[in-house]
Amino acid sequence: MSKFDYLIVGAGLFGSVFAYEATQRGKKCLVIDKQNHIAGNIYTENIEGINVHKYGAHIFHTSDKAIWEYVNRFADFNNFINSPIASYKDELYNLPFNMNTFSKMWGIKTPAEAKAIIAGQIANLNIGEPQNLEEQALKLVGTDVYEKLIKGYTQKQWGRPCTELPAFIIKRLPLRFTYDNNYFNDRYQGIAIGGYTQIIEKMLAGSDVKTDTDYFEFIKENPDIAEKTVFTGQIDEFFGYRYGALGYRSVRFENEILDTDNYQGNAVVNFTDKEVPYTRIIEHKHFEFGKQEKTVISREYSAEWQPGIEPYYPINDEANNALYEKYKTLAATRPDVIFGGRLGQYKYYDMDKVIATALSAVDDEFGK
């Protein structure tokens, strides 16, 4: 195989943005991915004419006009607004917590009424310095919102009772005293029309791409394949778990094709009752306002992560962050490697932030 300027490990958003920008500067890039497809976790697969988000819902949102204009080079975006529904037992509530939520919960109409109820519930709890997530959440939103919309969902997400989770996980829980179901506050929002995979295909058009390729096996056989490496896998795995494994939560998806044109009437429904085993159901057609005769749904189950299964959410508690700092110090000894993305930098990123950090890495590498 020929020599490359960059070996880019991971054909997700970070690696693909870097590959695109490098090839625009005349660099030769080889992009490899252990999956059998490109696009990483934003991969969308067409099933029954519906673009299915195979690794969970990805709704693009940003307040950065430059990033919005950048991603629109590669796809047209619709005007989808994320307005999820929460299902608790036989009750349905709007998210995020807003006046529609409070009106349904308490039969009230005005912000003053809602604020008074919440303030009264918080005062009755007499919580001093919160000692765990449950106390922190109760001190922020009161008992009703916590019990119905936070407690069960959070327990499923983390796989343990809220009383056993640290308070700092929930630093704030926004309460919106307007009748507004728009989940995000960002100026620019939407879904890529035709799915996200096309974006990555365009970004990688100038690179050599190999899927079904494990980096650690590949580099043993091709140690001098490139001058530098862009690594978007797990930073702890790159260094052989020298200081131990970083912690993650994982997600398991169950997809189902249903012989109906509309299963739940909304793209995202969260199930906040702990008795329901899954955290949410995604009905993919609603992201693009689909009119197909069938529908595809995905049930999401939060799961403990262990080496060998896909890591999704970094557990950025004090112990893991301290461990990451040790790996970050180790990474500084490898100027031939650029670590990027949520696994390489051990940080949860929305899509716009992934693009921003990739472009920042490009600036560091090539100059602005």
C-alpha cells in the first residue's frame, strides 16, 4: 500500500471533517473504520423508504452560524423541531418542562401558579446541601416533576437508583415558564433531508476508505502507512488501558418495522416510568415528515458498558475525569497522533461541537 499523509481512524463526523479539510489542502488520507459502514454513530440506513438513525436520534442544532453554513454544504436540512413527549404510566407530558407540562400535571394556566406550586414543594423538602442526584433534582424542580419525569428515566439511564448517583450529574434542570415545546434553544435546527450518511460520503470523496478494518490489527501489518494519525477511537484503548479503562454507558437498540403509517405520532417518546424497560421509542419517519405506508421504530435500552461493546456516553465523574487527564498527558507525548471526537477526547459532543473541534484541529495542524 502507498504511503499516506494521514491515517484517520474512524469514519465518523470528526474524522470525516478532518479528512475533507486535509484533502482540500492536497493531503493524501486513508480513512479506516472497524464498522462495515462509514458515518459512525450518525449513520442512517434506508429501510422501507425511511431514513433510520441506526445509533439513536441525531437532531442537528447549533447557534453557530458558521457551523450551520458549513454542514449545509453537504446536505439540505429541513425545519424539524425536536418536541419530545414523556410517557409516565397512562399520562403524557410535553418536554422540555414547560407550561404545557405544568398545565397538564396540575390543571393550572399561568406561570405564577406553576412557580408557586414548584416553590412550595421545594420548601417543604427542607433539603440543605444535596448529597445525591435525587436530592439535587428535588431541590431544583420539586416532587411531582421529579417523581414522574426524572426519577425512573434517570435510573434506567444510569442503571442505579438516583440516591446512589452523585449530585453534580444534574447541575441544572431548566424550567421553562412559557408554552414552548421546542427542546433546543438554538437558532439553527433540522434534520438532513435524505439522511446523514450522504454528508460523510461527500466529505470522504477525496480519501481512500477501508471499512471492516480494526486499527490495532491494521497498524501491526502497516506500521509506516502514514506520517501522522488522527485517532477517534477510545484513548484508553489506544494506550492499552495502561491506567485502567474509562467508564461509559452503552445503548442497545431494538428496531421493528410495523405495518402502520403512524405508530406514536411523534419522533421521540421518552418512557419515564421505571417499570418500562426501555428509555425511549424513536419513530424515524417523523424526522422527515414521512408519508410512507409503513413505519420503523427503535426501542432504546440503556446498558452497562464493558470492553467489547460499543461505548456511547462518557461517564464524566471525578474519578473518570482524573483518569482521562492521565491519558491526556500520555497523549501529549505522541505528537504524531491527533486525538479527537467523544472517545478520543472523552467528552460527550453534539454534532455541531464535533464539527467545531475537528475544524479547530485542522487549524492547529495547517494554520488558519
